[in-house]
Amino acid sequence: MSRKTVVMGLVLAAAILAGCSTAAAVPEQPCTLNCYGPTPESPRTLSVMGEGKVEVDPDIAVMYLSIVTRDSYADQAWDDNNTKAEAAIAAIQGQGVAAADIRSDFNLYQQEKYDSYGQPTGEITYIVTHALTVTVRDLSSVGAVLGAAQGAGVNSVGGISFSLEDPTSALSQARALAVANARARAEEIAAGFGVKVGKVLTVNEYGGYVSPAAEKAYGMGVGGGGSSVPVQAGTWEVSMTVSAVFEIE
């Protein structure tokens, strides 16, 4: 082998080695699979729910009362109903209920009579209903109002519901309790994992709810009355729920 051939072989080998060195110097690819550390764009977080509840006494009662009359003649059923409705409204107002707190709704319909074989007899009964929605603000007079209304002509009691006229203050108290509860839960969970709760990243409110904690139900009642009816208002529960996402330090 000539000296020239040997030199050319050495040059070629050096070039190959240089190429391999250049390929090995390529920077490492960014970590994608096993990079679990937090970044400013994706911090470690802790999500919790907070609940707050307060019990309050209702301050209004709403009664659903009706005067129902029936007759073979529509005008007679209507006149009888008007007479009884006027007396009932006067009796209700006589117990201290303002006129603005009494709302009327009317309904007149006819009912066909059938014999024992299910065939129409041709006789018609006209039914008039004067429904009263009465808001009572003095809860101590609820029983007296109901008794006076029945004594004056109300012959159907749809029920009585108790509520809060303005739940704003109670909802604010429940909201504050829900926020404090969310913070306490987050700190308790974080302590269990040996970390600390950082700043709040997001907060969501899921509305407030007012519901009876001890509701007194009243079924349909017909006829009679005049004396004060014993009524218990019970208590109401106002609740609020929030969710919060905290950064973990």
C-alpha cells in the first residue's frame, strides 16, 4: 500500500469521527413525561368546597284561602261568592292585614252531572272560586287571621307557608361561614400532606338556598271555623356553598 493511500484513509477516518462528535453535541430534548414540578403557568393546586348554614326564624306567613260556591245558575253562584268573599276580606283586614297584602284570583266553570250509568243528565252546576293569597307579617296573629277568615266564609284552606321576606342578611352570614369553611378545609388537607396553602386562584359561588328546617304542613281544609287556629312557624335554614382553588406552596 502506498503512502498516499494511507494518508487518505486517515483523513477519511478523522472526518467520520468528527461527524459523530457533532451528532453527540445535540442538546437534550425537553422533559415531557416525567416532569411533575410546578411552573408559573401550571402551579400545584388544591380544590375544596365550603358550606355555610344558619337557622333563622321566618318573618312572614302566606295563606292560600278560597271561597267556593256552587249553584245551578251561574249568576247566583257568582253573587253568593261575592257576598262571602267581601265578608272574608273584611274579617282578614280586621285582624290587621293590609289591603296590599291580599291578592284575589277568580275562576268560574261549569260541571256537568252524570247518572249512575255515566250518562249526562243535562243538569249543569256552576262553580265559582275566589282564591285569596294573604301575606301576614305579624306571625302572632296567623291563627286569628285563619280563624276569622273561615268564620266569615272561607271554606277551602290550601295551606300556610312561612318564609323570609328579605333573606339578604342571612345569606351574607351563610356566605361568610362557607368561605371560612373552605379555608379551614384547605388548611386541614394541606397539613395532612405536609404542605402549605398559598393564594386563592379561583372562587365560585353556587347560590343560596332558603328551606324549612322544621316545616309545618297544612292539608286541604273545608268548612267550619271561627276560632283561632294553633299554628307553629318552625325555623328556616339558609345555606350557601362555595368552591375554591388554592395554590400549594
